[in-house]
Amino acid sequence: MNIPDPQSFTDPDKLRKLMANAVRLGYDDLAFGCQIRIATLAGNAFKEPVERAFITGLVAAEEFRTADNGRSTKLTSVRAKYKRLGAVRVLSDQMMAEDFTDGFDKLVAHNRADLTGEAIVMNNEDDFTVDVVNAARKKLMERGVTIGDTEVAADA
């Protein structure tokens, strides 16, 4: 069977159709690839690196929630805070909180730790305070994620 590459798609609606077929046929990795591609396309609309990475991670988390819930799910409180305060502040607050960002475990399990909020902080250290960077590093270490795993993937 000829399996399409999600990276060749630029239309989120077509990616969602491919994802639905992948789920139906049991191709979980393909479905995950579609979710990440949808998130990447959303993030590509932003030029500033922290914002682009934040939106990509946010949309990925929303795609995971949507798949889990069986209906379109937006992280409205995170989006509202982002609109009010910006990506750096939202990420800073997430790092200082005890819990992990939405989608963290799923991203790590699929070798995409680079899309976690913690990785975004580590990959953009100059934009964050030392305390925030240290908190992100600690969270990654708690889950056994190495700093090398947080480097931005080639297709991001």
C-alpha cells in the first residue's frame, strides 16, 4: 500500500481526512504525524521563534485532546492567556508550575520532545529567566528526557 507522507500536505482539512483514515486502519504513527503536521502548519504563521514553537506545541496539544475527546477541543484558557500576556509569559508560568504541559508524555513517547514547552524554553534560553530555564531542565530530567532529545527536529 502506498502511504502518503503528512509532510507533503499543506491543507489541514486534507490532513484530518488522512488522519481519520489512519486511525480507522490502525496506523497510529501516521495519525500522530498528521497531528504534528497540522500543528507545524499553524506555527509556521509566526516568525518569532518562541511564538512559532509555542503555537506549534499548543496546536499539537489541542489535536491530541481532540483525538482523545472525539470532538474539536481548544485549550481556550491557554489561548486567552497567550493573547493577553504572550508566549514567553505563558511558558514561564508553565515551567514554574508543578505539573507538566498538555501533551508532554505523548510528544516524548513519539520522539518529539522538541515540541514540549520545556524544550521550547531550553532551545530559547535567552528569552527566559534563569529560574524558568532551570525549572524546565528539572522537569525534563524528572521524566528522563535528555537535553539532546529537545533539539528542534529537522521537519519542524
